[in-house]
Amino acid sequence: MTCTDFEELSGAYVLDAISPEEQQEADHHLAECAQCRALVRELRTALDHLPLSVPQREPSASVKEHILNTIQEDAAANQPIQHIDQIRARKLPRSAWQTWRNQLLALAAVLMLLLLVGMGAWNISLQQQIHHLSVNAPVTYTLQGTSTHTGISGELIYYPQQHISVLIMRGLAQPDGTQVYQGWLLKGKQPISIGLLNIENGVATLDYMGNLTGFNAAAVSLEPGPQASPRAPVGPVLALGTLH
């Protein structure tokens, strides 16, 4: 899959509306393409705000019919609605006044019912959207510098539904020579490399495609480079954070 292919599929990808085969190809492409991973983050940020815009609800057909029938009954009786003071001035018979008042109260009750139905539907929809957001919201874990590197801090932001993590670190100096900063996940005492961090404008970042279930900590180390250390940190661990 090329970047052009993924851009055409990106909208459906963030909505989880693609086939398992397309999902596999897209995940494989994202694991190797930082530009498309950035596109996915932007789309998900926009998507997170969409549920806050709740669509207007139309009244049901039965409610509309009841309102129209009430209006038609008033028209058939040839009783145009007038100001209450004018009706009283004409000294309508008590029975006629009470009939008109009952019809007016019935219409007001129907309008109130319509308002309550609309508010109830809106409230249910909003609660569903909030629940969706809370279930699929990203989880943020904090990393702090070790005792000799207190100026370092960062976060590991994990998107559980998509199994994508973004590591963001601040306070890391530009490495010397071939040295590199490397990210790690720890399962018990076993470290697993998640790649090398890229430093731009004083901020180091790393994208990782994978499930964090079972890992108990994340760490950043300074390695001799120029390649990532394959099995465990060779250089000093600069920052560490628990995943709970």
C-alpha cells in the first residue's frame, strides 16, 4: 500500500469501516510511514469532536399528526384564535369558552410533549456519544527522568482501540556522535524495543504500533547507536514510567 492509497482509505480507517484485509495492509503501511501516522492522529483528533455536535431530532409522525388534527378541528369549527381579552369582551357562553380553553390546553400539552420527546432523544444521543468517547479515549502514562536526569519528562499516549502509542519526551539533549535515544516497553523484567526517538525543536517523539496489554512500564535510554540496541538497554536509562 502506498501513501496515496492510504490517504484515500484514511477516513474509513479511523472510523473502523474497512475490511480485515484492508486493515492489515493499512496497519503494515502505518508501521513504516510516519507521515501517514501523523495523518491518522489529525483525523482522530477531529473525529473526537464530532460527537459533541448532536443532530436535531425530528418529531415522530404520530406527534405531527396529532398537532395537525387539532389545528384542523379548530378550523372546521370556524373559530379563529383571538386575543383572550377580545374573547372575554364578547362574553362567550360559559360552555363555548370552556370548550375553547380545553382545546387550547390540549394543544399546549401536545407542544410540551413534543418538546420533552425532542429533549429526551437529544439527551439519550448525547449520553451514548459521551459513553463512546469514554470507552475509546486515549490513555496517557507519565514518564519522569531518573534521579540523575530530573529535567526530563514525557508522556506515552495509547489509543487502545487502534493499538497505537505516541511517546513524547522533553528535556533530552541532542545526542553526541552516533548516540541515539531508544524507547522500551517492559513486561516484567524483560525489555522490548519500540524504536528510536526523533528529536525536532527540543521535543523527541516515537510512534509505536502494538498492544500495550501485559506491559508494566515504559522507558527511554541513551544508546551508543547508530542502530537500536536489539535486546536490552546498553546505555543509561534516562526516564521511566509505569503503565497503570
